[in-house]
Amino acid sequence: MRVRQILSLLLALAMLAPVPAVLVPAPAMAQEGDDAMPPMPRPRPDRDSQPPAPSASGEASNPASEAIASLTSAPQPVQLSARITQEGAPIPDGLVWRIFDTTPDASGELALVAKSEGGAADVELPPGEYVVHVAYGRAQTSETMSVAQGPNEKSFVIEAGALRLNSAVTGDVAIPATLLTFDIFTGGDDASRTPIAEGLRANEIVTLNAGTYHIVSHFGVINAVVRADLRVEPGQLTDATLYHHAAQVSFKLVSEAGGEAIADVEWTVKTTDGETIFTDLGAFPSTVLAEGDYLILAKLGEQVFNREFQVQPGALVEIEVLTAAF
């Protein structure tokens, strides 16, 4: 009985014990050397860990790249010449060459890269685009130019002519050169004209681009002025004489006609509308006046003497003011 109870107890304990897990064998894996194994994919590169791709500056450091860059940027010989007309001979002297880069700098101006004076210009420039300006006197022209590998040549046509000016009084009365000056303006109406040259002397030769110009001749410094439009032709010298309706006038204060000039006189010349156009101090002043009617005042101390007079084109005239006339 006791043995049976013990067996029953052992059986109950066995039923309460956990059942061990059944291990299912895993399928066999192919060995690494098996030919049926597909190729393993290559790992993707880590962008952060890779060296940077070659840059333009890196390529420039390559000896071959440096040699090419040095060859293509080396200055090349450039010869420049200019002619007055297409068929004319090259101008031997008197040229001023200025060569500019085509890219404006920070200030908006084109940088001057070369300058030459004389006749033909021989310069060296790296390959590229340039603006060439050439001046011959007051004549000038500008053109673009490409510089390539090897010798470069370019000829310019300035289309220039020359102008020589003189003046005389109507009737071919000569005018002293010291009393003449000329101003040259572009053609067109008064509002659009711009000055080309001012204060030129008589018989001075001026080189200009071919075209029409407005000329102003000054005889003296007051009101004797004459104007004309003149045409300058390429390759030609234009001689022009402008005629003034004016005269040189001198003054003297005398006590009698033909007498000696009185010193220390204050002189004033007025137009018929009262405008003062000339003043001086002395015994024998002179000036140039355009044709017309005038009033002369001669002040000696507290006394003032006057006279009306007329100017007509011609040679120097002398105006006497008598102390007997008030």
C-alpha cells in the first residue's frame, strides 16, 4: 500500500514537470565555396569619406594643364597701322594708340592695357578681345580687335582731312594774327553742337575727321565775330578765309583836332542801347569793334567828354574826342 502511494505521487509530479522543447534541425547552408552562390553586391561608397573630385584648380595644377594654359595666355605679337583713306599710305608719325580691355572694371571704365605713340604700333597682347582707339591730331577712330595665337596685324582707316583757317576784313584788309582766334564745333544746330577745338590761331593746321564743322572766327575779344559751316574732305587740306565786318579802333582825348593825346583818361564805349562793351585807362587805348554805331565817353578827373561815332569795315581808324565837346 505504501509502495502504491509513492508510485502515484511520482506519476503526479512527472505530469506537472515542463515538457522539453523539440529542436528542429535547421536546413543546411551552402558552403562559401559553392559555385551556385550568387555574387555579393559591392558596398556603396560613403560620400563623406571619399576624396573630393578634382576641381578646376586641381586640374590647373596638372603639369600638362599648366603648359596649355601658359601657351594660350602668352602675349602674342600685334602690329597696328593707320591710313587717312582706304587707298592711302600708312601714316608715318603723329599717331596715338590706346588699347583697352573689353570688360569694364569696377568703376565701369575699360582698363587701358597698352599705349603707343608715333607711326605703326608694335605691342604684345594675350589672346582675347580688345578695343583699339587711334588718334591723329583731332581725328580719331575706334574698333574692336581679336588677338589669336601667332602674329596679328590690323590696319585702321581714320578718314581724316585737314583744315587751315584765316580771316580778313571785308575788302581784303589783313588782320594781325595776334588779334585772331578760331573755335571749331561739330555741325548741326546750336543746341546739338559740341566744341572740337577752341582758341586756335590763324593758319594753324588742324587734323579732323571728314565731315562738316561749324567755325567761329573772333577778331579781337569784343563783338567782331563771324561764323561759317565748312566741309572737311578725307585726305585733303581745306583752306578757308572768313571775312569780318569790323575794324580796329583807337581813341585819344585832345584839346584840339590833331592834338597830342591827354594821359590818364578813363574810357568807356557803349552801344546804342546803352550796353558797356569796352573800358580802359590811358592816353591811347585801342580795340576791335564790329560794324555799327557807338558812344565813347572820356573821363578826365571830374569831367566827362563824349562823342558818337560809327565803325565801318576797313583799316585801323582813330577816333578823337575833343575836350571842348560835352
